[in-house]
Amino acid sequence: MSVNQYSVLVGDPQPGSVHGPHGKPPHYLVPVNAAGSQYQIAINIESDVGDSQVLYSIQNDFQPPNAALLMALAQGMNPITVQGDPAIDYIRSRSAGKPIVTLAQMQLLPLPSEGNSGDLNNAVVELLNQATSDPNGLIYAFGGQYTDGTGIHETHMNQGNPGSDHSDENGIWNDGAVLFYLPGSSKWTAIFIAFQGQSWNTDDNGNPI
């Protein structure tokens, strides 16, 4: 299987806020204006105990595998049905002959009790500030659509989940990520998020080998 209606949301990001459902790690919610409609992006910003502890990589001066294809997408919700660009796969996507992200590039987000747990939250806020200060700044959020189509979540690696723990979301070319594009400086920045328990060695169905 895979995440619900894998898509990329493209639009004008707005200042967001932290939302923490009871008993669950909080997410940073980013409002996005696109083609006369408002959407929302949910980004994991805090680790939880066990195998759900967050790994993340922020890549400044990121080079998308096909930037021209991304820039040609219409603002709003863009369903992706192909296995390849513009879909994202942490293991299979390549840019300039190299993986777009590797496990070695990931850093562990500490638990709140261990300090520095706000690192990812602060990074998201900083990138949002940069994007909103550029009149034409855009956000590209890859993941699964909300069931009502008003937003994107699962903006993290969506394969390699073991056993019954989110294994129904496993799939190739169905990973989440958040990209910022600043036309004023032609700069791309990417946020990649995964979890400790996920395998980076998966079969053609996205299941751990």
C-alpha cells in the first residue's frame, strides 16, 4: 500500500504554529495559499520514545533531481502517480548521480527531556521566514493528502516501516519532504525526515529487506 493520495502541494507559505494533539508529538502546521484556496502542511518537529524518534536532514543549496519539472507544476494540490520525478524516494531518487539524502546525513532529534528538541522547529520557522520575505517564495510539500484534500501530512520517509507499525504506508516513490524555493536567489532548501525504526534497505513494495 502507500500513503493516501500521494501528492505535492505547491503554494505561498504563511507563518505557522505548533499543534500537539493529546498524547502525540506535536507538528508544525504551515498554512499555504494556492490558486485562491488555503491548504495546510503538517511537519513532524519532535521525537517520541522508541522507534518513532525523529531523524532529520536540512539541505541548504539543495539541487532537486528535476527543478524545471517542479517549477512547471501548478500551484495547489498535484497528485503524483508515477514512479520517478517528481515523486521522491529517499533510497532511489538521484540528483547529479548521487542519492538526494542518505542515512549518514541524518541527525537524531533529541527527546524533549534530553534538550535541543526545538532544533527542527526553529529550523522550520527560519525557513518559513525566508520564504515569506521573498515575494515569490514557494513551498513544495510531498506526502499524503488529508482525507478531505485540504492539506498534506506524512511529510517524511514512507517506506521501511517494520511489522504492523505503519507498514500499510510502505511504498516506493511515495516519500515525503518539504522543499522551499526562493526565486530571488534561485535557492532551494530541503527538509528530509525519517524515523529510527525505518529500514533504508527496502524491496519493490517499500517493505524492509
